[in-house]
Amino acid sequence: MSAPKDELLQAIELALDRQWDSAHEIVQKYEDDATASRIHAVLHKMEGDLSNSRYWYRRAGRMQNVDAEPRTELAAIQRELMSK
């Protein structure tokens, strides 16, 4: 199922506000959506769970972002979503 843009933007806002559980609740509903998986990867990175983060980056097809700074990456995802 494709994730609604407004929910992904909400998940990013929650993540930036350190409300990781609430952000997780949103992205976990859309495991087959690449952007939701990428946000999920960033959430795990922010939480310090790097192996789980790598798993979600692989699912998102975004392994090149593994070492990206989380808040900067979330801002980039936010910009990408807003431009669609």
C-alpha cells in the first residue's frame, strides 16, 4: 500500500520532535512504501539501532544514505515530499 504524503510528513515532524514511537506507528503501516521504509530506517538510526536501520535502508533501496545525518536526511525527505 502506498503511503499518503500527509502521513509521511507527519511522521517526519514527529521524528524531528523526538516522538519516535508515534512516528513508528505511522511508517509501520506502509512497509511496502519506499519512502516510509526510508523514514523507518532514519528512525532506527536516531534510536541507535543501526542494524535495524540498515535493514530498512535495504528495503527502501537507499543504502547510500546509511551514513547520512538523521535530521538532515529527514529534512531532505520532507523537501522531496513537499515538491511532489
